[in-house]
Amino acid sequence: MNFEVDNGLTLRLLQIEDAENLFALVDANRAYLKEWLPWLDRNADVKDSISFITSIHEQFHAGFGFACGVFLSGRLVGMCGFHPINPSDKSVVIGYWLSEDVQGSGIISRCTKFLIGYAFCELKLDKVYIPVAVENSKSRAVCERIGLVSEGVVPKAEFLYDKYVDHVRYAISKGEWLARPK
């Protein structure tokens, strides 16, 4: 599975042979990513990246969506994809992270827009959610820039190492997405 988002920006289902590059990227950005992602301590070596890649293939083959590596001009720079699809209410949560050195150039906004369109048009889902820590201004800006709307704050939504953080629950429905100005 390989999607050309635009001008050298690609989303691709990672393969086992990508595990070393994925681990190296995570490890190089560990301190940066740890501010908002709770899984960094569980990612201690390449074996953990292999397990992650295996799990996203299992999710894909079970029909519950997929997570992709974000590639910029052929270089892995992050991840963007679907947490498992909820078939009972035809919804999905999108998650993402990006290497610190490529932040601020619209990569995640473009990838997320692509995946939202894919969720509605190809997977025939009805709603997309992106939960974001209240204090995570960069991720909140992504959601607002691409047209998601806050459905409110979920207190103590996630435990990050030594504290709970509240999440803003951003969402958009299929009808809202298709009716928005392009």
C-alpha cells in the first residue's frame, strides 16, 4: 500500500525491512516525541519496531484500517494513520507524529487531509476523530487548519509518564468534510 499525497510526500504501509529506520527515527526524536506520546518507553530497540510493524499489518489485514510511514522525498520522517476502525459506528481515530526537523511545513496537515478523504470516500466511514492534548498547540492547530471541530474536552484522557493530560476531541463527519470549501 503506497499513496502519493503530493510533490514527494508519500504514505506507505511499513514493511519489516523498515524497522531499523523506524527505530532510528524514533530514537533520534525520543526526547521531542515524549512530550505528547505515551509509548516511547515501550520502544526500546528494533524488536519493538518490528512488533509495531507486525501489528499494523494485522490491523490492515483484519480490515480495521492502517498506519503508514510518512515519507518525504523517499525518507521516513514520521507516521500517520488510523487507529483501529470502529465498525459499529463507522468511525476512526487518526494519529500522527513527525520528526522534529521537518515540523512546520504542512506535512501532517496534508497527510491527515488525505487520510480523512480516504476514510470517507474509500472506507465509507461516517466520522473521523483526532484527540489532542489540550496543551499541544501544534497538533490542535493542525486539526483546526484542516476543518475539524472541537466536540469538547475529555478530562484525564491520557496518562503521559508522570501526569494525566486532558484531550480536546476534534471531529468531522463525512457530510461536513464533503461540504467544506476545497
